[in-house]
Amino acid sequence: MNNLVIFGGGGVGKFVAHAINEINKKVYTWNILGYIDDDDQIDETNLNGYPLLGNISWLRENPVVTVAVAIAEPTVKVQVIEKIIEYGCEKFATIIHPHTWIAESVKVGKGSIIYPGTTINVNTEIGRFAIVNMNCSIGHDVEINDYTFLAPNVGIGGNTHVSKGCVIGIGASLKQSLMIGEWAVVGAGSVVIRDVEQGQTVAGVPAKPLQSEKLKK
């Protein structure tokens, strides 16, 4: 049994508490101490019955706990994890809901969170601190890099490479053998049939780069 705190009291954090309870029904693995969050406006009464322990500075005095980092936005998550490590915490929980189908050859990196209903095919690799939301379908030999966020119902074809820090919106579909550059964003419902450049935002069917407001003028 490991003592664990959940960083982030939003939707992802509440899911993590639920997922841990489901995991513990099978094998008692995690003892949830409560939440930590830097938002001083957080509703303490809406945390699934667990206490709010404080903000990130709580970890200064409790560096030996395991932390589940429940933050969706990749750029924010990077900053939080750097601060957590600075405070001496080095143990991060990988949370995989029991109601997933993941091939034995799949590798899931430290600190990642996998929601129920997701299927991940053979020889795929999920990096560190990624989130794969509900009902995603990930093909064979796919690489999902660190800090990437997949919203619900994302489909990714085989042999596709999704680079660090990408955000893939709800219901987006990526055909096979694509390269998605670092920190790229794919809009909800998009169908991606071509590679996406680093830092680019694409949307539509088929997905195309979005012009900035300045360029539109």
C-alpha cells in the first residue's frame, strides 16, 4: 500500500480518485490522503469526500508520498511537475483504469493516466505524464510522447507518432503513419490526413492549419 496525494481538484483529479477506488477493489494498492491544489478558490466540499491538504508547498514537508498529477493542460503540467521534483518528490503514480484493453506489449510511462473504455493495440508506447481519456482507440506501433493529452473518443491509426505536449481534441481522428509535431493542437472532431508541424493548430475535415486573427485581417 502506498500513500498518495492527487494534485489537481478538477475533473481529472476527481476521475483519478474514482479510478483508484476501482483499482483498490481488485488489489488494494493506493491510500488516498487527499488533494493538493494551488487554486485558492477550489470547492473543498466537492472532492469526492477527500480532504484538501493544501497547496503545492504541502509537499515540502511530505516529500515521500506518491503524487498523481491530475492536470490536463500540458504546459501547466510541465511547470507543476518541475516544482514537485524541486520539492524533493520523485514518486509519481501511473493510473490505468481496470476497464481498459491494453495489449501486453504496450508500454505506459511514469505518471500517465488511462481512462476506461480505451483500447491500445500492440507495440504502442505511451510516454510520461500523458493522459488518454475515455473511449480512445490507439492503433498498433503508435508513439504518444510525454505530456500529451488525448480527449475522449480520439482515434489514432497505426504507426503514427504524436510528439511531446500535443493536445488532441474530442472525437478527432488521425489516419495511420502520421507525424504530429511537438506542442501541436488538433481541434475537436477533426480528421487529420497529413502531418502536423511543431506548434501548429489544425482543425476541420480534413484538418487544415488555422490562420491567426492577424493573418485573417
